[in-house]
Amino acid sequence: MPNDCVLVLTTVPDDERGDALARTLVDDRLAACVNLHRPMVSIYRWKGQVECDTERQLVIKTTRDRLPALEARLHELHSYELPEFIIIAIDGGSAAYVTWLTEQTRSE
């Protein structure tokens, strides 16, 4: 069942910022739902140094047509200089859930 739904992955440094970002994205209808995962350890290279930080991953459920506004809002609100913004296509799913997701991200 083809659809226009996608998952967007990003990370935040703590629960407070993750919760605030998730609520804003849902309030702004840029996301139907955002999952905030438990703390994890991220090891990455940044500006020539290997870094190790505790982060939380957000899984943002949205539609392709909301991606430009979502990315702009994420950059506006995010505390990172370069926030993760990875898009994963949703190839299928329950028709009722896909319909709900699409309805929740329509701008009013």
C-alpha cells in the first residue's frame, strides 16, 4: 500500500528538550506522533574529535509534504549546530493508521 508517510530521525541531548521539541512538532501539526526513546550513547566524530555523549532519539511520524516545514522548524528549535535529520520512507502499514497519520499532519 503506497503512501506519503515517512519517519524522521533526530537526536537531542536530554528528555526536557526532547519533550519540548516533540510537543511543539505535534502542536504545529508537523508530526502526527513523536517517540522519545530512552537515553543511549552516541559516539561520533565532530570537528576532528571523537565525541561520546548521552542522547535521546526522536522518531517523528509525518508526511512528505510536511518535510520542508518540519526541517525548518527543527533547525529553528534545536540546540545542536547540526541536528540529525534522516528520512525513512514507510512502504506500508495499516490503512487506518496511515489515514490517521495523514489527517493529523494536515495544516488547518
